[in-house]
Amino acid sequence: MTGARRGLGLDTACGRGKLGVTVRLGARDRATGAQAAAAFRRDGVAQVEPVALEVRKWEDHRRVAAMRAQRCAQLAILVKNAGMAREGADAGVPSGGNDTSTVSEAALRATVATKVFAVMAWTQPLLPPHSIQFSG
């Protein structure tokens, strides 16, 4: 799961973990992941494992997919909730974020890279080969 350190992602991951699901917690670095995993354990989630993952790094996708293949027979649940901080954005105030009239090309490209391309690239290596179907 990505984006599980706060908000909806945190609630989703903790809720599944308390039901007995093993939570593999994606975090941009090991220290952040370890801190989040410790908090999950304090909250009653017994099976949680931090995994270093930056969703925009394709090499991380392949590494995590290989790890998943070694540690579990199948992937039952994949939650992609990765967020991104926007420079200068303050969502706590009206008009504090970018909108259609003010968003820069660089911010738009970074958002699409994270929320569209990275999600597809992150999902593909995690799918078992037999689940990929082609249609003509």
C-alpha cells in the first residue's frame, strides 16, 4: 500500500491490518516506513512490513514486485494512495492550491506522472501473468 502514513490511507491500512491482512507499507525511505510500521503495531496491526518505494522510480516497481513474488503466493489487495506535496500549496486556505487558471506546466506534468503513469507502471509488474488479458 502506498500513501498509508496519514488520512484515508492510514485508516484503510490499519483497518485491513486489524482484520488480519498483512500490510506492506510503501514509503519513500526506510526510516519513514519503519516509523509508520511501529505506529501501526502500537495500534494493534500485528503483520506490517515497511517497504522502501518511490512510485515514480521504475526500478523500485521491479524490486518490490520481485520481493512480493518471493514472500507471498498472490497479491489479494493493492491500494495505491500515493500523494505528492506541491511547492507553495496551502490546502488549508481558500485558493491555497493550484487550480486550472494557475497550475504550471511543471506541476501538471509532475501530477500526471505520479497519479497516472506511475500508477500504471507500479501495477503491471504486480499482476500475475495469467491475469493479463488481451482483446482485439
